[in-house]
Amino acid sequence: QSGFAAFPYLVMKDKHLTIGARLTYAFLLMYGWQENSCFAGQKRIGEDIGLSDRQVQRYLYELRDQGYIRIERRDKRYNNTYLILDRKKPFKLRSRKKA
């Protein structure tokens, strides 16, 4: 019932992620603890964390863009499945060249 989720140091220390994205990742781990994926709705995630659906959506996109999760739509009801990706080391971000 109480349970726990192991939180990767890689995510904890990633300064490119906002605190909200890190917390959202922790909740995804909680929901998908043994399955490596979960399909908790953005509304439920928001209620559990205390955020709006829109804020959760932004954090999910941030996690996707940084390579921590993949978002898939596996059914025709437009429900998302969040796949937790196994990252071994940080990505090296490239800065954009100014024109």
C-alpha cells in the first residue's frame, strides 16, 4: 500500500528538467512501477500532484523532449500510454547557432 519508487539520479540531477517535470516523472514511476509503462490520465496525475491538467501536459512534453519518456496512442479512444525509457547517461545538448 505505501510502496516506493526508485528515482534515478540521472533524472534528479538533470538541470535541463524543471522541478515539475522531475516530480511528474516520479509519479509516472509510481504508476508504472513494475510495468515500465503506465496510462494514468493527465487529470489523475494533476490531482495527485496538485497541478492543472495543462501543467502536467507541459511537463510530460518536457520529459518526452529530453528523452525520458515516449508518448504513444495505442487505442482509438485517444488515450496516451507513457513509456519510461531506459537512459544510461545524459544527452549532450547542442546549442543552436545564431544566424
